[in-house]
Amino acid sequence: MINQPRGELVPGGLAMVIGGPERPEDIGLLVTLIELAQPGQYYKHPSWSHDLNEENEAAWLVELNEEEGALKRPQHLLPINPSADPLEITQQQEVEA
């Protein structure tokens, strides 16, 4: 299991999608963080074709499910500690809002 410090986005960690105008249907999804792609960096996941981060800022490559991934900006992701209480997660969201 990934040791995910509270409040940090780390490769292999979990996060909840809390924003993103590009794909609002992803809001509320629990995703796995793959890697932080820097602007102009190619990224690749074994299950998906490679692509280029064409944004002008770093973005996380996340696994939405076994067959689909996406790039998400860090501000659109809420780190989730796998051992966290759901009430604690809700309270953390309210504090950040």
C-alpha cells in the first residue's frame, strides 16, 4: 500500500476529482494518481496510448478506470488517505472550499 501523507498528491495515491471544466462528469470520482506530467512532457500508461501535456502547467495523469485515463490539474484533485474516515474527507472538503 502507498504511504500517502495527509494532504499530498503522490504517485500511486488516491484522490477525488473536485473540479475541472474540461470533464465535469468526472467530479466526485475516486482516481489513482499515476504521474505528474510537466508542460510539454510525454506521458504513457501501459494500458493507454501516450500523449503530450499541452497545458502550460503541470497536470496529474490519473487512472479513471482500467481502460481510461486523463490529465487533471492539481487544484482539481483532493488527496484521499485510504484509511481516512468518510466524515473526515467531507470535513476536509468543506474547509478547503
